[in-house]
Amino acid sequence: MGYRFLKKLTNVEDVLNFVSNKLTVKLGVEEVKFDDSLGRVLAEDIIPDFDEPSTDKSAVDGYAIRGVDILSASQYSPVRLKVIGEVKIGGIPMVKGFKGKAVKIATGAALPDGFDTVVPLEYVKVLDNEIEISKSFPIGDNIIKRGEDFKKGQIMLRKGKIIDPFDISILSLLRKIKVKVLEKLKIAIIPTGNEMIEPDETGDLYKTVNTNSYMLYAFCKEPWMEPHRLKIVKDDLESLTKIIESSIKSHHVLIITGGTSVGELDLVPEAVQKVGKIDLMIRGIGIQPGRPTGVAVINGKPIFMLSGFPVACATGFIAVVRPLLYKMVNALEPPRPVVRAILKSRVSSSSGVAKYVRVKVRKIGERLFAEPVRITGSSALSSLTESNGFLVIPPDLEGFDSNSEVEVILYNPIQE
């Protein structure tokens, strides 16, 4: 399939499907120490070659017995057993179970052969070298069975898993000292625009400070990503084409901000077309703010074209770029926290567009309320810091009425 220019806005789900089907980036594999692998993408299935636990163990502090010996035990007919030893956690059992015998045992200690049940200490009366039990227990009670945690040959962690602290613990238990992970996804972040200056530059009132590339860099500062923030590129077709051409050779992903709309100086889509074989080109996505967002795939690599306006840039990243970055490494995108809140004022949307409304969620009494942040325009960066969540109006709805119960995607804590 060659060019795919879509004259109308493409909905987000279609964009994600179209683009993911065209991505052919193959990341290399490297080995790292397991305790340095936090946040990396697993490149192999983790399969143990032993059972855990490797033997039956006691689940409580008590006495290991043969369950059959106390089946008749009761308050009126207690059973006495002779204590022939003790097993501590980490110790090797030196005795075996026989009729009428018991062994004192600690939680987590290995169960000696011949015993199949553990009676908790609180149900035992100690009498010199004997114990008295006045209650029957099912055979096998209070035992952690061999392989109860996991069994040999069981897949513990699957390829594509982003390694978390619990996984680090499992890797240590398995003595998996070296683990295979995907190389980091190299991402070039390219800000564009004649009006742009860096935060440490001086400029007149008509210049715009480059905030987008710093925000995007922070978004991509994950252990499995390697973002590179490039210099500002002016609105010049030759300069844009040159930087895109050089960057796509040394990176897996390009994220370009500015120059994506239909104005005279919006040259980014034209520059992208000059770089190489285009597998897919989408211009205009059904999100608000962020309609000018575009995506191209060249030689299997994605080039994301985001608005130069900060809020639209952020929305384009959250709705389109972030999910596709996870798809590129075959990992699941972590869910965002969602709360239900009462909408304090009506919000509306255009048909066919998913609108991301910035809201501030507060707790009043026992209920949550969402107040739309009344700052218009996709350049109002403060609206992102004053709000703490997005209310997404689906494309098939015209909005939500005041006092409606709505779902809000949180990105900052709720304040009371």
C-alpha cells in the first residue's frame, strides 16, 4: 500500500490500527543484570527449571504430625504424641515421621518425610517430651505444597513484559543473574518554527519559547526509551527534509512538533514526503485539541507530526503516540487511573471528534466533582497544570450536561 491521504479526520482507533500494521522496526536484544532491568522490555520468556517451593513446607509455627493419628482427637478424648525433634526454617529435617510421633516446626521450614499435616501451636498442649492435641485437623492442613508458588516449566514472565519491582524479585528467586531485554527505543524529538527560541535565549515579545520538546522528552524518559532532543529547525523545506532524513537513519521514531497544519509555513508533511518511501500518511486526526496531528510511516518507522501548540501537542502524544510506542515493543500500555465524578458545568464537543476536556477533580465531602478548566485554546499551557485530569467526550456524543456522572482520566492527584 502506498500513500494514504485521508481527506477527513481519522478516528484514533483507526489510526492506531493503520499505523501498527505498517510498523516493521526490529529492535536488537541485549543482556543486563537482573537488578538493572527495572522498566526494560523483556525479550525472552522466563521459565524456571525447578519447583518452588522445592519441598513441602509448614505454613505455620506448630507441630508436624501424621494426620491419621489425630482423626479421633477431641476435647473429651485428646491424643498424645511423642516429640522426636525440631525443624527450623532453612534447616535440613533429620527425622522421619512415624505413628504416634511429632516434630516441632517453624513457619516455612521443610516438612520431614512421613509427616503430612501441621497443627498450629495454639492448638497444642506441651507436656515434657509429649504434646496433647484436642482437635482433629484435615490431612494436609497447614502445608505449603511443593510447586505451590510455581512449577518447573511454567512461564513466569512473558516476552514483552515491562519489568516491574515484583518481576525483579522473581528474577532474583530464579537466580536469573542476566536477563535479555530489548534495546532502548531511540526517539528523535524535533521542534520546528521560525518563531521558536530556547528557554535560555533572549527574544522579543513575539517569539515563542520551545516548551514542547522538553515536555515530550519528559514523556519519553522511560527506562525502555532513549529520547534525543534536537535543535530547533526553521520553517525551511530543505532544512526540514535534511534533519528528518538524517534523524530517521539513526532513530527508531521521530516526533516533530509544529508545521503540521495547512498554513503557508506548515512544511513538515511535505518534507516527510521527500525523505523516502512512504508506507502510510495520515493527516488530521479526530481529537480536540490536536486535529492537525499526523502520522507517517517510512521504511517501517513512524514519524509523528504533532501540533506546535502545547495542549494540542500533549493531547496528540497521549492519544496517538504513547499507545503506538508501546505497540512497537509489543508491550501493554499501563492503564491510567480513572475516577467517576459529578460534572459541575456542561461541556460540548463537535460531532466526530474525541474532545479532551481539561478538568480539575476535587473531593467535597464524600463525593468527587469535576470542574472544566475555562482556559480556551490549545496554547494555554497553564490549563494542564491547573487541571488534574482529562474528561474525554467520545466522537458520537455532543457533550455532557451539568450534574452528569462522568469518567475522568487522572494525571495528577485529587485535592480536597
